[in-house]
Amino acid sequence: MKHIINAQSGKAVHLKKGDILTVIDPQGMQVSDMVLFNARDVKEKLSSGKTLDFEASILLTTGNYLWSNRSNKMMKILEDTNGRNDFLLAPCSKETFEIMYNNPDDHPSCLANLTTNLEPYGIVQDDIPTAFNIFMNVQFTNTGKLSVLPPTSQAGDYVKFEAQMDVLVCLTACSAEDSNGGTFKPIHFKVEPQQ
Amino acid sequence: MKHIINAQSGKAVHLKKGDILTVIDPQGMQVSDMVLFNARDVKEKLSSGKTLDFEASILLTTGNYLWSNRSNKMMKILEDTNGRNDFLLAPCSKETFEIMYNNPDDHPSCLANLTTNLEPYGIVQDDIPTAFNIFMNVQFTNTGKLSVLPPTSQAGDYVKFEAQMDVLVCLTACSAEDSNGGTFKPIHFKVEPQQ
């Protein structure tokens, strides 16, 4: 069954260990922030620091695992048709728009969308970790300078994950102009049992 | 007053807004993992994702700020005589030694030392964020591959921070062989009021 995340919104879903999650960019050039929690104990959650450490890479794609703050594998990346994701930058928040975009007006954000969709599971905003930013195109120079470019993903590109534990996933269709070339588009995803 | 963190241990200290913290590598080639919490509400804490986002750099040195998960400035780096620190990798933990060093024996770790020293303040292990790893020499290639090299810090090198809020700091003298060239040494620090 295909789920649709409307532009500038988010959705949470439970996976069983072994389930396959496919996150699809249906129109191209859109980012989806993904956070993960152990479905049986939400204090265990996705960790960028542990993942970069164990995978020994800033860039993560097919064959890499996403790890928890308790050093357990949460997801394996089975396929990645685009090949560029980010695990450095935090989900965009209202402060992102105030500080980086000089936009103090009310603006949807990934952090707000993650919070709204995770609150029913007892997770509050302070507990939301750095997200795995699917399709996000963050470039770095050899001196470490970071820049956010439009995603290289084209319509139909997807990343396929295999759950390594029972996991609560929350995904967004990103709300930040820099992340998606100034367009706001939906994200689709599918959950299938292991075959 | 100079504080001494013995090899493979840690210490916590409170700073008032404006206080100056100087973290010193007294013998050279040693790493100190640092985590920060809002002293008035420890749910607000250091965030690598927010810091890399707002500072637009993987490498942080003089002039950069360390930011919280609530998008507030926690520390300003006033001076950095060595110039190489890491904010990508998680504090070493017992799993670091089991998984990356193939060492299942009991081994001190930064995560255990942070936990022990933060427990009196109501902070548990799951709540410890990715640390700012002072003097840690993590190199990355243009394809994002990471490697941990011995620190370039020499005896007496230091990093000086100015607290941007009342902050609870925890520091370690790192326990991981790769981070310090296989040596285990102390870390010194000083806290001084703003002048």
C-alpha cells in the first residue's frame, strides 16, 4: 500500500523487524527527513554520531546501516536509486527560517511535522534526533564548508530500507526552500513485509 | 583554578553565562569529548546537527558557536591553538570497543565516563548527545570516507570557550586508542569569570 505525505507535512508508521520501507520522490528534487525509534522503547533512537562512526562515512547509501544511540542496527539500506542523502544537518525548524532565511513569519518545518506526528507515541520535540535526510544534497569542501544544493533525485527515485528491529519511523516532505530548490512537493512511501 | 581529568575519566562542571572555559591538552595528542546542557533545563542540550547547520561547516574553530537542540547558542569558541576538532562521531562506548576494536573486554569509555558524571544531574545515558570532540583529528575524503588519526595537538594546546548561557559541561579524557594514538593521558581545564 502506498502512503502519501502531502507537501510540507509528515507521517509516522510502525515497521516490524524485516519489513521493507520504500521512500519515493514522486516528482523529483524533494527531500524527506526520517527519524527512527525502537518501537518497544522510544528512548532508543537514530544516532548520526554512532552511524557515521560505525559506517566510517559521511555519505550513506546502498549497503550501509543506520545505527541507534545504543549501538544497535535500526535499518539497512537495500537500494538507493539516487545515491545522495545527508546525515549532517538537523531537521529544519522555525528557527532555521528565522536565523538562516531571515523569515520570521509562520512557516511549516520538518521539526514541527516530526513533533506533531510523534507526540501520540510520547515523543516530545527535545527528543527528536538529527534526521537521516533522504535525497538531501549537502555538499562539503575539503575544508569542511557545507552548502545545501537542490536534490539530484528525479521523479520515481527511491531508497529502500530493511528494518533491523521493530521500529517507529517518522518521515516528512521537507519544508525548507534550500533543500528542494524552492519547490514543495509530496513524498510517497510503501511498507511491505519481508519476502 | 585548574582542574585535572585523569586519564580515561571525566568531570562535570557548571558555568555561568559569560564564564570562560579553557580545555588544555597538557601532554599533547589527547582528545576530550565535551557535552553541554542548559543548566536550568537539561532537556536543552548540545546538537551537532543544529551546529553544523548554523555554522555551515563540519570543522569548528575560533569564532564558531556551539548550538543547542532548541537553536540557542551555548558556547562561543574564543581561541583554538591547535585548530582541529571533531563534531561528527559519537563518544566511544563499550560497543565501540566490541564492534570497531574487536575488544569485548571491559574497557573504560567516554560514554560511560559522561554517564557517571552526569547521573547526579538527572541525565541518563540515552540522553547524552553527540559530543564536541576537542582535539580529535577525524579526516574525511571528498567522497566522505572517515578516518581517525592521532591528534595534532601538542603539549599546552588549548581551546577557550565563552558560555552563552548558564551551562552544565561534562568533559572526558578520551579512552579510545584510535583517538589519541594509543596513549591515555589526562586533560586539564580552567573556569574563569568573564573579565
